[in-house]
Amino acid sequence: MTGHTARTVPLLILLALLQLWSGSARADIAIIVHPQNPLTNLTEEDLKKIFLGRLPLFPQTGQEIHPLDLPEEHTTFADFYRRVLQLDGTKLKRYRAYYLFSGRGRLPAGANSVVEMIRKVSEDTAAIGYVDAAHVSDKTRTLLILRTNPEAPRPDTQARQGKAATTP
């Protein structure tokens, strides 16, 4: 093997691996609540209304909702809003500015990181948030798993805390 070929083959392998990794980088999203939250299921339509500020009480229970958002620059934030609301960052900002100006409701509070999201949800029975499904903790209960990559094989729907619904 010549010197040129010896350097090219590892580079091609590295590029192929990077392409595979980037295509599967979008992870499933777990919708999490406090373990003692009595809610047993949630539709995607309800989830949309909650995070748009249009649903102030949990369905089935009538308990006040405290939705939490990750920072806008977090990958899971973008994946969540693209998956649930079909909105990119610019459209979401526009909607939220309009919504706040109209005085109709309130928007989700912030969590600065996944660790803080899990902590806040685990401390508040009315909290609901979202994390990469790989970061699910036994401090919270997974209510729903959203698939962000429909071509990927279906994940095991057994969440660490019990069965969670999985939506395509």
C-alpha cells in the first residue's frame, strides 16, 4: 500500500462513521413528570397546548401545570418543538412574542440543563418537562416517548419507571 492510500482509507472510514453518527444523532424525547403526578397518559395535542400555554390544567386531574423548557440552544429543545409543534426557533419566538403580548397565558419556565430539568420535575408534582430519552432518571416518571427519527428502529417502550407510550 502506498503512503497516499494508507492515509486515505482511514480518512474514508472516519467520514463514513461521522455520516452514520450524524444521521442517528436525533434521539427520542421523553416527556417526564413527577413520580406522584396522577396523570396516566397525555395526547400529543394536549402536549402541544401545554407548551404553547393554552392548557393551564392537566387533563384528567385538573391539577395546575408547570411546564419547563430547556434552553433554546439545546438540541433537545429544537427537536422537541420541531417534533411536537412543527415550529423552528424563529416561528416559535414569533408565536411566543404574540402570545405574551396578548396576555392570554404564560409560557414554560426555564431549566438551564437536563440535570436542572430532572431536578425541577422531581421536586414539583405539577411540573412537566422533556429530556433526551437516554437521560431518563428514576427521580421522574416517563409519561410519553416521542420518536424524532421515524426511520430508526423502535426503541423498547419499557421506560425505567414502567411502561411509557411511544408515538411515531
